[in-house]
Amino acid sequence: MADGAGEGLGTTEEHFRLLVDSVTDYAICMLDPDGRIRSWNSGAERTFGYRSEEILGQHVSLLYPDPESRAEEAERELREAASSGRFEGEGWRVRKDGSQLWASVITTPLRDGGRQSLGYAHVTLDLTRRREMDELNSRLSRMNDRVELARRVQNGTIGELFRISLVLQSLASQVPNGPQLRIDQLITDIDNVIVDLRRHIFET
């Protein structure tokens, strides 16, 4: 009976392993209590570029980009997972080839029936494309705001300055030379302001 139960448990664990390994959109790895990687699914290989034989036994901090702070950052997240029952956040991670990805990370502690630590389940989702799209949408939004501002300034302030300049040009031909020189300078100043406004709007 005990042998049958053991075989059933082994079969269940194998089915679970196969299920996890079939997931390709999520990088799923199991960590021991010290944070060392002891399982690595195909999604993790696809996301980070490491094969199982290259990464097993390595500390999970290998996936963090900053060599000076990654050990501390990884340990902090594991401590939070252990104390709170879950760590969830977003941040930069690094692939085998050195390129970085923006990732959503969930780390959950694993415990036995006696509440002893068995390690952690560590799940990573690559959000780089989403972040790039968010940044692109943000840039487009800022550009649209700038175009709208330019339209308003063009129709408002710049348009009014241009009309004043035309009026002054008309007056300049009707006054003596002394005041005319001052009006000419004022026209030049207004024209310079118009140019500066346009340059500021379209180049900043």
C-alpha cells in the first residue's frame, strides 16, 4: 500500500513537472531556502537564455543586472516573500547575453506540513514589449500635447504678435525718422520673439 502511495506521489510530481515545463510564456523556477535555483522550466530558458545545466545550482541573483547590488536585492525580495507570504514587483532582470528585460516577478515561499521552509517558487513574466509600448504611447501623448500647444500659441500669442508687428510696420511709414527707428527696432524684437517661441515649442 505504501509503495502504491509512493508511486502515486511520484507520478503526480512528474505530471506537475511536465505541466510547469510546458509553460513557455512564464519563466518558472524553484529555489532552495538559500535562493539557489533547483529547477528551470522551458519558459525560463526562453526568457533568460540559460539552459538548465548552465543555471541549476546558481543563485537567483544571477538574473539581476547590477553586480554590486543584486545579491542584496535578491535576498531582500526572498525575505519579504518569507515574512509576508509573497513578493510581487516589477524590475529589471538580465539575460545570459547581457541584454536586460523589464519583468513582473512573483516569489512565493514553499513550506512542508511542519512549516519548515522548502524554498521558493519564483515566477517571471517578460514585460519588456509592454513597457516599450507604454513609453511609446507616453512619447506620442507628449508630442500631441506639444502640437496642441503649438496650435494654440500659433493661433493666440504668435498670431497676436504678428498682427502687432504688421500694425507697427504700417505706422512706421507715417512717422518721422527718429520714432520710426524705434518702431523698426520694436518690430525686429517682436519678430525675434515669434521665432524663439516657435523654436522653443518644436525643439523642446
